Amino acid sequence: MSRARQPPLVTGISPKEGAAWTKVTIRGENLGTGSTDLIGLSICGHNCLLTAEWMSASKIVCRVGPAKDDKGEIIVTTKSGGLGTSTVSFKLLRPERIGILDQSAVWVDEMNYYDMRTDRNKGISPLSLRPSNPLGIEIDKGKIPQKDMELTFPGMSGDFTSENFSATWYLIENHSGTSFEQLKIAASNLKKQATKKNEGSLAYVKGGLSTFFEAQDALAAIHQRLESDGTERVEGSMTQRLENILNRASDTADTLFQEVLGRKDKADSTRSALNVLQRFKFLFNLPLNIERNIQKGDYDVVINDYEKAKSLFGNTEVPVFKKVYAEVETRIGALRSLLLEKLLQTPSTLHDQKRYIRYLSDLHAPGDPAWQCIYAQHKWILQLMQNCRDEFISGQRGDEHTQVHALLLITNMFYSMCISVAAWRFETPQQVQFVEKLSDVVIGQLPNFWKLWISYVNGSLFSETGEKSGQVEKSKKNARQRQNDFKKMIEELTSRLVKLIRGALLSATLPQNELSLYGGWENKTELTGPWLTQIIHTVRGCHDALSALEIPNDLLQVIQDLLLDLRVHCLMVTLLHTTEDVKRLAEKEDWIVDNEGITSLPSQFEQCMVQMLQSLKEPLEIKPGEMNVRKSSNPIYSCYCSSQVFINCLEQLSTKTDGDINTSHSIAVDLSSPDRFTRVQEDFSPTSEQRLLIILSNCQYLERHTFLNLANHFEKHGFTGTEKITRVSVDAVRGLDRKLFDAYIERRADPIAGSLEPGIYAGYFDWRDCQTPTGVRNYLKEALVNIIAVHAEVFTVSKDLVPRVLSKIVESVADEMCRLMQCVSSFSKNGALQARLELCALRDAIAAYLNTKSKLLEELLNKFKSSMQLQLTCFQPSSIQPVKR
């Protein structure tokens, strides 16, 4: 058996570096026994077996392929020795790629280009054949986001093939971590490339000198060999024959490759067209991009693209470009119409209006879109206000027919009708709803309208940052010219607001020719003070909202005038309604007294006055710029008038006859109750005397409490001069009290006093001839019983009135008894004793209610007895028994 061969060993390679497809010579040991024994050859990791040519066991010739590694070993594999090793390495150079359209002095292998062009799954443009690393240094990709780069360099690009190429962007993106020395090398590479391009054809000749030398050596070797063989002398001129062969080869090549060359020319023209399309694809794709962006609402992108196209191709003379640019202008014209339609469309927000105005300005729309928008908004607000009025007017008429129909249907359903009426009374009146909705319309639309004008004046419609530009200056100039027109618009809006409110509330203040446009509230319900107060509050809120916009005061003066008229009207209506309510209090008297002996009438009167003050708070309040309405109507005097009306109501109640009172109920007092004399049940229907007592009790309560409480309420609301009104009202109540008191005493005291004389002389009694007294006679007992009945009647109503009434009754009885005794000419002994008995009995019975004169007499008698107590003791019977002598 033969001994096994050693594995291949590569000890040298020439050259040691080179570009792809460089021919190299490999030397070593045990490189194989023949070409069939060589089964593997790799340089820098690339398989080069297909190009390998085995020369001997120590030499192999091949070409280096496009390996991935820049430097690697040379590995030879044979059948006889197996996988070999290497003591040397080869450095693969990365030459600059030569484009298809670039000149070259050497043969360029087009295999890579062919593969890329024939790959149907990829599209390739001529621009992609440009060098991917123009600086010739290692690329160090940065981590800066693409969006940040776009914001930092607007409208630029980091692609060096782009028209908007930015070198700064490219360096930040691809060489953010590259050292300064490497950047110097990159700058040197760029200079070399520029120098090489400037040298032109000479550079290609210099670069291909080796090729020329090789060709000369080859021709010299051929010539030498021909001379040594003598062929040229035998068969004619070798050069002539070679020329003929070359010519035939050229003709044959032209014939063979004519179609190929034609396709090449066509491909070149197609490539040029593609290059043009690639270079100007922005313009060619612009019409379609405009349409798509309009559908998506990306108007900013459309405007930017249009400005760019206009600057590049606005004045072009190229027919293709002019045709495409005309299509772009057509699309932009349609966009202008669309934006103008959206701008004038209502309702619209202020933000959208500004945006559309800015778009139209950037698109150089004809006219003044901002002023067109302001004019359209003005007309729309006016129409909204008028529609608000028309809506309520038509609704009011519809409600009238509905109410008539409803009344016809429910004539036999009294209870349901009462419920419906009660619910209807508490609904918000149509005028109040109208004013509130109208104010909402004005407050909701006029501020945006005013802000739009301010933006138009200061130019912020076209520049958010306030930078000066032609559009801003033009806007300011137009605003100065139309300032008077806008002032008229504001005046028309405020005037329309005021007239609509006047038509609903103060139609008498409108001219006759404007009633048909702003009136129509003939069937309206009369508003009370609280509803008018709410309307004043609403109008004030509207005025304050407009004042906050810094609208000049002269434009809002009409609203101030309206507020003044509304306040005066509210004041007059409130006072009138309060007076009417006080008049109607007499109808609400239920004659039910509480523990203090008063009915609910004084508290109802006080409540009416307090409600009046609350209703007057809003109209009497003086806001900045408003007038004082107290000069036109004094609420203090009106309060005095209401007090007089209430006092008159009390007087009318006291003079009502029994026929005027509902007698369906009878008096019902619970005698077993602890407060049986002060509480009357709900069925209580008083007599005329009881009404006098109840009203007297109410008068005392008015004097002591109600008028003082009202004075405090007036002072809390800022009214002055209430002392005089309180004093006058108290005097009026006292006058009524005296009048009613005298009437009651006359009704109760006269019958008692009148019954004394007939009772004394009943049975032909004579003071001069009478029997010995056996007791008090019946006439005096009957008088005392009648006084007790009066006491019970007064105590049932108010125990505070008992001393006052009983004192007056007792005084009348005492005066009558005094008169009767004075009329007696003489008394017998029994008659004097009988008179003395009856007078003492009367005095002792009514001692608690004696008047001041009787009390004075008692005090004088007691004083006399006290001063002569010692002397008068002798008249007293002695309790000591006399001593017997």
C-alpha cells in the first residue's frame, strides 16, 4: 500500500490584495496531483473552484470572487490530501462601482447589474446605481428619530440623490459618531472624486495604462513569433490578413449584435425617460396627490406641494410640464371653491374659520375671504335671532288652538282641568323662554364673530406668531378700510337684539312700522315681577358677556337703554302687582286665630312686601354704567301705599255684614282644650263683633311687629328714610284701631248700660219707699253676666285685649250707674242701704278693671287711712274687757 499524501498547504499568493475578479497565483505544497484531484478552493470565504486552473502540485491560478469578508485565508481541498491550510491571507479591495452610463477604461463585469435588472420582484432606478457611501468611510447610523430630523430640516432630505439634499442631515444621520480624523479622510475622498471627474478622459487613460501595456506586450509577442516562424513571408502580410479578419469579425459582430445594440439604445432612452420621471415624479404625481390629500383633508400638504410646484414650474416652457401644471391649477381652483364653500358654511367654529381663511390666503384666492366670512356670519346671526322670534310666535299660535281644543274636550272634567291650569300657571312664560334663548344665541355667536374681526384687524388670521408678511399687512389695510362697515354690523346686531326684546316685552316703545317685524305677542300673558327680574338678569348677563369682549361702550348703549326701560317697567309692574295682591288678601282671610290672637293676614301682608323687595333687588341694583331708577319711582312711597291699602282691607273686613260672609260654617270651640279661648277650629265663622276683635288684634300685631319687621327688611335692602313711613303707617293703624275699638265698645257697652235703668225700676221700684234689702237685685246680676260674656268673647280672640275692652265697658257701666244715682231726688233709709249694697257689689265685682280715676280715688282713700290710722283706731271696736271696780 502507498503512503497517504499530506494535506495541501498554501504558502504564498500573488498579488496579496485586489478587487473582485482579480487574477491571482497561488503557490504551496501538495496542491493536488491534477485538475481532477482539486475539489475545493476558497479565498476569503468565497468559492473560486470554477475559475481555478491547476498548473502543478505547487501552483494554481484563479480569479477572486466577490467575497463577503474583506480579508481571509486561501483554503485548498484535494481528494488525495483533504482539507488544507494556509500561512498567508488575501485582502479583498472594494472598488468604486462603475455605473452603467459611466465611462471605463477596463472591462466591467456586468453580472451583478444583470442580476438586479432581471429580478422581477424588485424595481430599480438608475439613481440606485450611485455609490451608497460617497464619503468612502464607515457608516455609523445615528439614533435620532426621522420625525425630529424632518422638524429640524423642513423641506429637506438626507438622500444625496434628492434635489433637496441637506449635507448636515446626511452627516447627522450616517456619521453622528464618526471622529474628526475620519471626516478629514472623507473630505479627502470627496476631493479625489471631484478631481477625477474634472480630469475627464485623461483620468480614464491613466487608470487603464496597465491594459494598454498588456495589449502592447501581446502584440509585440505575436509579432516576434511570426517573425521567428517566417509565416509572414510565405503567406503575405500578417497585419493585412489580421486587419481583414478583424473587419470581418466586426461586421459579423455588428450583424449578430445589431438587435442587441438596438435594444441597448432603446433601453438607454427608456432609462433616460425613467430618470426624468424619477427626477420630476413630484410634478407628474402632483394632480393625483392633490386629489387624495383633499379627500383626506390634508390641505396643508396640498398647499405646500402647490407652492413648491409653482416655484419650480410656474414659468416653465416645457410642453409636458406646462400640461401637467395646468392640471394642477385646475385642481387647485376646485380646492379654492371647496374651501370657500366650507368657510361660508354655517354653523362653523372660530378655529375652522381661521383655518379656511389661512388656506385660501395661501392659495391666493381672489377677493378677501376673511371679509366674506365676516359678512356671512353677520347675516347668519341676524337670521338666527329672527328665526328665534318666529319660532316662538308660531308656537304661541299653535298653543292657542291647542288650548281651545283642550277646553272643549274637558268641559265635563273639572278636576282634571284644575290640575292642568295649575300646572300651566307654573310653566315658564313664552316671553321669558324667548329672551333666554335669544340671549344664548347672541352670547354663543357674537363673541366668535368679534374675535374673528379682531384677528382680521391684527393679522393673526395669517400668522399665529405675529410675524410681518405681505398677507398680514394687506389684512390690516383692508380692516382699516372696513372698520366703519363692521361697526355698522355690530350696531345692527345689538339693535336687532334690543328690538326683538322690546317687541316681546315693551311693544309700546317700538315705532308702529316695526311692530309687524318684531311684535306679534298680542296674546302674551302679563309677566309678573319675578319673571321680569329673571329677564333683567338674563339681559345683564348678555351685556356683561359682550362687555368682556372689550366691545366699545357706544355700541352697547342700546342695551343699556333697554335695561333702564326694563328696570323701570319691572319696578312699576312689581309695585302694581304687590298692591293688587294686598287688595286680594281680604279674600284670603279665614278668621282662624293663633295663640297670640292674630290671623294669617299680617304674615301674608309681610310676605307680600318681602317678595316685593326681593323682586325689586335686581331692577334697583345699579351696575357699572347704569342709572338709578329710584329717582323715577320711590319704592318707599309705594310701600306706604301698600300699607294704606292693607289698612283699608282691614277696615273693609270689619264693616262686612253677615250676609257678605260665608255662613255655611259655625263656631266650634273645644272647651276642654287648655287653649280653648285662643284657638278656633277651621270651621270658625265669626260674628261682626268677633271680626272687630280679630281685626283689632291684627292691628296691634301690625303696630308692634309687622311694620318694624318691614323697616328692618327695607334697611337690609339698602333703603333709607323708612322711619317716616313706619311712623305714618303706625299712625294709620292706630287710627283704624281707635275707630274699630270705639265701634266694638259701642256695640257691647251700650246694651249693658241701657239695661240698667229698666232693671233698677222694674216692678215700680222706688228709692224712697222700699223694703229692707235682702240682697243684690237681678238687674245688676244680669249686667255682670253680660260683662262676663264680653270678657269671654274677647278672651276667645285675644287675652291681650281683655283689660282694654273690659276697662272701657266697666267705665260705661259705672258712668251710667252714677248718672242714675244722681237722678234720684231722695233715698229712704232702706233705699240708701239698697243703693249702697248694689254699688259696693258692682265695685267689688269689677275692681280689677276700674279706670285710672277709680284707682286714684282708692289711692287717696288708702293714703287718708294710712295718715290717720292712729286717730281712727278709736272708732274700732275694742277687744279688751273693762276692769270691774
